[in-house]
Amino acid sequence: MEYVKDKGTLVVGITDFAPMDYKEDGEWIGFDADMAKAFAKELGVEVEFVEIDWDNKAMELSGKTIDCVWNGMTLTDEVKSAMDCSNPYCNNAQVVVVKKDVADKYQTKDSLKELKFAVEAGSAGEEEVKELDLDYTAVKAQSDALLEVKSGTSDVAVIDLLMAGAMIGEGTGYPDLTYTVQFGSEEYGVGFRKNSELAEEWNKFWKEANADGSVMECAKTYGVQESIIKPE
């Protein structure tokens, strides 16, 4: 925390991931982006967003290219061993995204076996397809996985449920896509460097921001209010 305060910036590692982090009129917004701005203000520093290769997030963090990973990051055992993580703040799941005109064919895990998948490298979605021993291509971001399906380069994608809710279906840039199979459930957390006081500082911030209503206000702006995990 002293390191961050001395340099005057909190550098947040992200990817393009609506509704958590995405650009509008050249500015990063989204639920995670807006909350990161509020946390930086609480620390008395400026916030800076850096797009990272998700597969290299732990290396970027330990190498001090970034100060935290705050981008709808699933709290896997691998993540928790590589970083000091905050308490969970959001519920999520992985879902299979397909074109609407074939969705009725792919309603079970068994029906997916012969398909070609697109997933974000280093993501929870990649872990799911690996576990099922499915054929897949790893791409840089979940948004790229959607493009693969739209263009027909891949048959299906696995992305976060929260992203699917914001990015596909009627009124979005992907009106011809929908999601079918859901893989389990998971929780999001923020990752800081090992032995950092910032994880505990974030937990305090989250508790206070829930108490004053700012978390829910922000969540409703981006349609994620049903997924928020309130502190005990």
C-alpha cells in the first residue's frame, strides 16, 4: 500500500470485458472500472487501467507492471496461490454461447463433444473445456471468443455469464447469439501482490461501500445487482 501511495497511482490490470470493464468514448467504464476508481480515490491516488494478456496476469502483477487484477477474475485455486485475493464480491458461472439457429441442438454437455470451442486463454472457461477434453482455440479476450462464433471460425464459445447477459441477444452487437449449457458456479475477487496490505484495505472499502449504498447503485447501472455478494 505504501508503494502505491508513494507513486500516486493504482494500476489496474484488465481486459475488455463488459459489463465489468469496457471503453465508452475513450474512457474505461463498467462495474469493476467504476469501483476501482472509487477505491483509488479512497486510497488518495489516481487510477490507471492497463489491458493485459489474461494468461499472464500473475506475472504482470508480481513484476509490478500492474498493482492489482480487477476484471471479473474467478477465484480459482491457481489464482489464490499466485496472489493475495480480496473477499469474493460477485457470483458468476461459465456458459456456452452458440448461434440461435442451432441452440436447440446443444443443450447438454454430451451434445458439445464434436464442436470447436473458442475460450479466453487463462480463463475459467478454458479450465472447463480442458476438463471436458474438448477441442478449443485460446484467444486473447472473451470478446474475441464471441467474434470467433459470430464469424463461424469456432462453433461455440465459453464466456462468463455476466458478460453473456450484457453482450449477446436482442439489442446487443450479437443479436444472433444465445447461451445454453451452464458450468457450475464461481466467485469473482480482486488480486493483489503477495503479502500486500491492499487486499485487507479493499475488504474494508467493500464493506463501507456496501453500507453507504454505492455498490448497489453502481451495480444497477450495469445490471449486475443480482450477482453482488454482500459482506458479512
